[in-house]
Amino acid sequence: QSVSVLFLDDGLSYLTPLDEVPKGQTDLSKLLKSLPLYDVNDVYYVESAAQSLPLESVLECQPISVRAVGDLVTAATHVVTF
């Protein structure tokens, strides 16, 4: 199956590299960096939120427009949200 991941709103914070992981929390950037190992290569973020992304992101991802989000969801067989 083809898998795509979309980051938007509060989820964009996962793409920001952390200098130091807060005590008691897990560094999710390591998990995100492993997505290509599972053939998850289509990673997107909502373009209108691009100003929120740092120049250096934890993961290589492509911007898409808000309109394209609807198309991405419509084309999907299954949609899981977190």
C-alpha cells in the first residue's frame, strides 16, 4: 500500500528539530526519520503554515496547498488522524 503523511496545525511542531528533549518525553524526530525505511516517502505539510517551519526540518517534506489536502484525503482509501 502507498502511504502518505500530512502535517498540519499543531502537528507542524513535530518537524521542528529540538535542541534538547524535555525531561520525561521521547524524541519523536528519531521515529520520523525512520519513515523512509517503511517506504513512507510522501510526506507533506500545509503550505499556508510554511512560515511556521524552520529552514532545517527533522524530515524532508513537500508543501501542499489547503485545497490539495482535500484532494489527498479524497484519493485515500483509509485516513488515520492523530
